[in-house]
Amino acid sequence: MFTSQGPSLRELAVQALSSVEHGYDLLAPKFDRTPFRTPDRLLDAVEETLAAREGSFGSGLDVCCGTGAGLGMLRRLCRDRVTGVDLSAGMLAEAARAHPEGVDLVRADALALPDALGDAYDLAVSFGAFGHFLPSERPTLFAGVHRALRPGGVFAFPVGAPIPLKSPLWWAVAGFDAAMRVRNAVWRPPFVMYYRTFPFGPVRADLEAAGFRVETVPLEHFGYREDGTPRWRLLLARKPV
């Protein structure tokens, strides 16, 4: 839920009528007091699962790091360099305040990760950002992360179970996506944010096409659905050695 210290409806409306970059610049000072920030419970579950399965890593990269919610996790998991990349200067400024030491922050489009990053990272993560990329952009996004990883490196991110059609949440996110499509058809610049454009099957296919080997691990912290499938999984896309 939104808090009294979070953005007002007017501020959210102004953001929604801006570009993605400018919208997040405006929202950045209050972003961590919105429901859009990745919950600590999910970050903790990913960290514990990675630590138990993979141990520690050398260097880490947070793709679309925002205000830096995932950077603390990377600093604990990684022995060496930790880098956060984001398009919004405002979000990076908040990340710098949250992590004044031990993190390199780079302003860049995730669809054009800087060549200077090189194949320097053992772990890449991303949280809550994939709705900002159209399905046609996923191959470019995944190819860039693949280039940034050393051989044997892992790209990890959580994936929720599909929302049942009978759930009110399904209709809520479907309505949001429909509203955004109408907004982007009649208003410029576009604000790309959709909740239902990242289905597991096509995402896995795009990761494999980019050269990754893909597996998933249940995030058991969140339990299982009635059919026995996990409510959340950790996707691990590994760059072959």
C-alpha cells in the first residue's frame, strides 16, 4: 500500500504521462515508499537461495538497479566489484545515498550496456524491471547481460507463478496493461510498463537463444500452490564455460 510519505495521486499521474526516464527521475525521492519497490522478503529469499546453491561470487551487476534495493544483497554475496546500472539519474542518486561506498553506479540504458563493463561479472541480477521492456526487446536485453558475464557467470531473477484467470489480481493487471496500451497509443513520449509481457516460456526461449543454459529453483520461502508448483521460482541463466 502507499504511505502518507509516498507519492500523491497527482505525482503518480505526472509520472505516468512522462517518459520512463523522466518519470522515474520524478518519482525517485519517494520510490522506496511505494509498493513498486521489491520487497525485502523477496530479496532475502533470492539471497539465501543463491548463497546456499552457489556460495559466494566474485563481482556482481544489478541491471536496472533503481534506488539500490538489490545492491545490498550483491555486496553480501560478492567478494569484489559490485555495479548498479540504471537509466534514471534520479534513481541512481537515491542508490548513491543508500550505498555511499562499495558500489559503482553507471547511468546507461539496459538495452545498450556499456562496452566498458566488458565480460567482468560473475553474477547479474534484476528485480522488478522487466515490464519496461517489450517482448521484441528481450533478445537485446539478454544479449547485453550475456556479454557482461564471464564464462560460468549467472543471470538470476525471481519469477512468480502465473496469476489464475479467476483471480481479481489477473483482471487488475490486465486492466492496467490495457490502460497503458491506450495511453501509449495517444500520448507521447511512451511510458513502457506492462505486467503481462514476461511469460516464462518465451522468456526461457529468448534466454537460450542468447546463449544461456536455463534452470529454475523453487523459492520455498513462499510455499506452493494447490497443484504443487512453487509460488515463486528463482531463474538461473548460466553462461557456458
